[in-house]
Amino acid sequence: MSEHVNEVSDHSFESDVLKSDQPVLVDFWAAWCAPCRMLAPTVEAVAEKYSGNARVVKLNVDDNPAVSQRYGIKGIPTLILFKNGKEEERVVGATSKEAISRMIEKHVSMASA
């Protein structure tokens, strides 16, 4: 993916997302999804902004049906913020960098923000 955004899979989801000691924003996407591709630079910018305070990962819904089904992903892009192994917030559809940042701000520790 990139320096700030990693790919996760059905296999690595639990260790990379649910057991993370930082909040994790998961971008559920697919290669054929135009809004997903349009959102990618925004997700990258947010990942860079919160590097060290939160993690940002992408999960390809076509390649990883188990996690997608488990969280009821019906439309993409879907962004879900996980903290302490639980879903905290969800946004379906393309959104702004500001909206994503506000979502993360609520869940990063104030000392490191």
C-alpha cells in the first residue's frame, strides 16, 4: 500500500486491528470501486497526519469476505474506526478529510494528539 497505510486480510484482521493498542481506521474498499479510489488520497493524508497516534489500514472486500461479512459491509467505501477491539464509529461512502479526522480525534489519547 504505502508508508502509512497497510493492507490487512481476513487472516491478519484480529492481530492487526482488534488487538491493536492504538485506534485503527479500516478502509473497506475494492479495486473496481471508483469512490474508493477517489477516497484513497484522503485516507493516505489522514494516515500520515495521525501516524504514531492511530493506525490506518485497508481491507479489500473482494479478497476478504469473512471480515466484510462479519461487519455487515453492504456498501463501499466504508470506514470503520476500531478501538480496543470494538467498532466505535462507521462512515459509509466517500467523505472529507475533516470528517475522518474528527472521527479519529475523539478516540486518540489527548496526551499524544
